[in-house]
Amino acid sequence: TNIRYPGNNNPLILVVGAASPCGERKSPSSCDGEYWWGSCYGTQLDVVAPGVLNPTTDRQGSNGYNTLSGTAGDYFQTFNGTSSACPYVAGLAALILSRDANLTVQEVNDIIESTAQKVGTYNYQTTSGRTNGTWNNEMGYGLIDTYAAIASVCPTVNFINQIVVNNASVTGCKIIVQDVIVQNGAMLSIDAEKETIINSNFEV
């Protein structure tokens, strides 16, 4: 079925579908055997995440879902639906922001979408309005990829307006050096993962 409210109403929402363990959209005929449901899909879909047979902590005792199987417990082994897929994406967004807290909502969404895996036998295509790579009606940009998403985040360290009189080091992903004076025989070490930009007034 089509994406439901509010995902079909607000373009700022990152719309998450459920994927089966076989890297396909969860449908009544997908490999997991849960024939009684399928994940919504359509033009608003952005990414998919695991949505079937996910183990999770449970509400304690008789208040939990685990009582459905006849025994109360604090864990539930078959959490499913987009209710279980969305927390994966929320966790990924939190990890991205832990690496760079200055990112906007749109920038986080762009990272998640542009690093998604093109899983399954689907035809991912260049699509109008979809600027973060190839896209598919049933899978969006694909299955979220936590490793690729985190690896793509490159926070900027601004080393600006500094007078260095003792040995010092600056580390980060992207480092901008500007208006820095190194005096007193001190040594300044700059260790950037990806890029160092030295602007004006860098004096040693």
C-alpha cells in the first residue's frame, strides 16, 4: 500500500520502510514467512531498515509482548514492522550527530540516503526530485548502511586565531587553519583524516 500519514504529508520526514532478512521489501511473499503483512511503499519512501524478526528488550513481566507466547520475560524475539525498522534509522541518525553535532536535519537525512546499500534485485534509477543517488519505488535509496554513513561524516575543526608557544597538535577530519602564529620554537602538528585547509596569516 501507499505511504501513510504523516510520511505522505511532510517532506522533511525521513520515510522508512521495512526490509526482510533477504534484502527485499517486506511483503506477504518475502522470505521470512510472515505472510500476514507487508511494508508500505511508494513515491515518498526514502530508505528501508530491518523490519522482521528483530530481538528487543520488552516491557517487564505480564505487561510485555512476550506473554503472547505463554511465558513472561524481559525480551521479545520477533519484533517487526516499521515500528522495528524506524529505531534502526533513529539510532543511525544519533550516531551521525555524535560525530558532528552541527549537522542539520536535512544533512543527516542526506547522509543516510546517499550511503544506503542497493540491495535486492530491484531496478534503482535516477529519479526526478531524488538527489542522493539512484532510487526505487519499493526500496527507496536502499538498505541503511551504518558503517558507510558514519565513515562519510567529516566534521570540521576550526583552528583559528591561535598563538602557539608550546608544542601542540590538532586532529580531526577536516581542519581549517587561519590566523595562527607559532612562536618560541614550538612545534605544531596537524593531523587531518581527509583535508587540511590553510588560509591566510599562518606564521611560523
